[in-house]
Amino acid sequence: MNQGRVMMISLGISVLVPTCILWLLNPVAPKAQEQKRFEYRIVEVLPDTMTMQTKLNEFGMSGWELVAVSMGNMTEPRLIFKK
């Protein structure tokens, strides 16, 4: 009976101690998430393909992403970028 008790206690300790160590040293502790911040840019362009393509490539090379196209006053498209 006494030997069984000692075995159970040592088994409990052998499971509990490593679990506590892993829990205390966990490098993946939840951290407060930083809010994403975006910058937007609206660019009016001439309605021809070459002008639009030039502007798209220019902004794309600078890290801007096209998120929408608005027709504005129906003669000058507006390209809406975010970064």
C-alpha cells in the first residue's frame, strides 16, 4: 500500500513539474494585437488605357495596392490605393 502511494506521488510529480516548466517558459504567450494602419491615396487619371496602366505600375512599384476604381464625374476615373 505504501509503495503504491509513493509510485502515484512520483508519477504525479514527473508529469506536473515538466508541465509547469513548459507553461512558465512558453514563448508564445498571447500578446495584445497591434491594430493595422493603412494609408489611402485617390488618384484621378485620364480614361485611356496607357495612362491608367502607367499609374497602376507606378503605384504598385511603390507598395500601393489598388482597392477600388470610381468613375467620379464619369470622365476621369479615380484609382483608390491603399498601403
